[in-house]
Amino acid sequence: MAATESAKPTYLGLLNAIAVGESRGGELLSAWTRATPQADVRAVLEVVAIREREHGAAFAKRLCELGFSVREKPNERFGQDLAYASSTRSDQDKFEHILRYHEAPPTDVLTTLFRDETIDPETGTLLGRFIAEERDSERRLRAYYKVVCARQPAADEADDALLRGLTERLDRLTSTLAEIRALQRSA
């Protein structure tokens, strides 16, 4: 039985946005989890991905309990981010491209979720748990972004050493080939 328009909660759009966003977030982080070669990053992503999927399901369930259903909205960026998360790009690139961690942290919008004084106790409880877990997930992800960034200079140094080694080998090879050509001409 669908709810009537007069019984439509004022916070219905909020619940729908969270259900859709969290479900997509879970899908995105799960794709990244499968793609990362780093076991420690994978472990953090896995926890947060599970939370995201669970939040999406919990808010979809709450919408259903209120007599409504989730309304998906097209999002072109989601498809692009999903492809990026599945790619072989570095975890640092993914933190920066997908989560925008190279930018200043946004204002905490979670504090505004309780402004609607008509939120019922069950929805309020769900929102409270959601806020606490979102903040913890954000702390975990930001901490791992710092870990990944700290690893990057070491990776850059290793890449530089590899390039230097290759350059030295090419120089020796070029020199050897020049000597062989000189010997062939004099023979």
C-alpha cells in the first residue's frame, strides 16, 4: 500500500538520497577493493564498502516501511568513477579522483540532518547510527590516504632508480654496439 501525498514525510527526499548514494558508494568501494594490490588498503575499503551497502539497504528498508520505494536517479559521474575504481590506477589517484581527498575537506553536512523536527524516532535512530558510522568511515579513509601518500615518495624513488638502471644499461649497450660496429669495419 503506497502512502498518500498528505502523509508524505518531509524528509523522504533525504532518505532516498542516502539510500541511493550509499548503495552506489558500496558498489564503488567494492570495485576499488577488488582492484587494489595493497592488502591493508583493501581491508579498510572492505569495511567501509560493507557499511555503505548496509546503509543503502537500511534506508531503502525505512522508505519501504514508510510506504515508499527508492527512486534511482541517473548519475553520469558514478559510471565514470566506477570505471576508475576498477582500473589499475594507484590508490592515491583513486583517493584523489574519486573521493577528492586532494581538496580541502568539505563542510560537515551531517550536522544538518536533524534540522527537520518532524523526523520520527525510528528514522532519527537510523540517521544517528548513519552519522556516527559515516564519520568513522571518513576517519579511516583519510588515515589511509595519508598512508598511501607517504608510500608514494618511496615508489617514486624506486621508479627513479629503475629508470637510472635502465638508462645505464642502454648506455652500456649503445657503447658495446658502437664497439662491435667499429670492429666489423676494421675487419
